[in-house]
Amino acid sequence: MGRIYVDKYTGRLERTDVYLVRLILRDGTVIEDLEPRRLFPVTNESMFITLLDRDEREVAFVRDLEEVDEESERVLLDCFNEYYMIPQITALLECSEKFGSLKWKVETNRGIVS
């Protein structure tokens, strides 16, 4: 099977886990456990999305989020919000240096991290 281009006419996506989706093609074929990832440049958030299998091989490709149905777009954005989540530091609680390495203990919007 070659690369599948996903749009609202060829298939739809369902979220099955924090980072995983299921691709349901128009002909009824179901492909499970795909990981959506943005390709470079990462700053172009709505275009060039690959769907990788467990062996990190590309199975399908989304050219642009505008080409998929609303539910599939929401599914991809929800996965990306978790996968590309970067905690924001809200407070520096501790800072120490040992052998030239700094160790910080910080409070973030997702909890305390060292």
C-alpha cells in the first residue's frame, strides 16, 4: 500500500489514546495506532502532517488541516496539544550548582519540576 493522502473525501480520524489516532478510510479500511506528527517547519502548524505506524513508517499524510473534516482536525489538534506541550515556568523555587552543572527546581503551569 502506498502513501494515503487524507482529506474529507478519503477518510476520517478518531483519537484512541493521548497521542494515537485511528484512520477510517472511505472504503471501510481501518488503520489503528497511528501517531500524528508535524513535519518541518514545525511553525507551519496546519500543513504537512504525517501519520506514523508503530515502526515509525509513514502510512498516511495530511497536506493541510483545512482539507480534513472538522472532527479529524480537532482530533489532530488535541494530539498536538499534548505531544508538543511545553510547560511554562511560573516560579524559580531553588537553584544550585555542582561541578559546573546547574540544577533548578521550578514551578510550572503543570506542577513542580526539577
